[in-house]
Amino acid sequence: MNRQIILTAAIYGALAVITGAFGAHALKNKLEPAQLEVWHTAVQYQFYHVLALLFLSTLNPLNNNLLAWSYYLFSFGIVLFSGSLYLLSARQVLGWPWLRFLGPITPLGGLFFIAGWVTLGLGVLKKP
């Protein structure tokens, strides 16, 4: 599983660099400052949780269900939280105003992040 966690972190890390650069260069003149700030927040939280995944890979979640849950919660949290923020901030550029429905998805992703951190802490406490 450690290999899977590192691979997931590598993919999400590369995507964070790509989306960060895309926001800073291609979207700089297309988005309002508030929308750029939302984009930047998505990139930041994606990077934070990539680092969390890399840290998690050092703890051997194969022997600990709580640590394995942390992996899934962080991974899905990135998709839900950062993914929804990327789409919400770029919805006008995309011409998809209907993406407003994603608003409630962002806090759900945040809850996944919180649950990931809680299960990480509990998993470390449980570790012999």
C-alpha cells in the first residue's frame, strides 16, 4: 500500500504544480482576483495533503486500518475540496454557470480532510 500512497501523492503533486502554474499564467487575466484566490486556495490545500500522503506512506498503513482510512480520506478530500474549488472558480471562463451546484461539495471535501487527520492521529495512537 505504501507504493500506492506514494504514487497517488506523486500524481496529485504533479497536478498541483500544473494547476498552480495554469492559474498563475493562463488564468491570471481571465479570472477576477477573488476567483484567483479561490484557485490558489485549491492548489494550497492540494499540496498540503500531498505532503500528508507522503508522511502517511512512512507509517505502514498495511497493518493499521485507521491509517489506511487516512489515505482514502485525504485522496478523496483532494478531489472533492480542491476539485470543486477549481471548477467553481473557473465556471465563468468555462461558460458553465450551472457548476454552482458544486458549492456544497467543497465543505464535504473539507470534512474528508478533517476526518483524514483525525484517523491519522488515532492510527498513530493505536500503533504499537
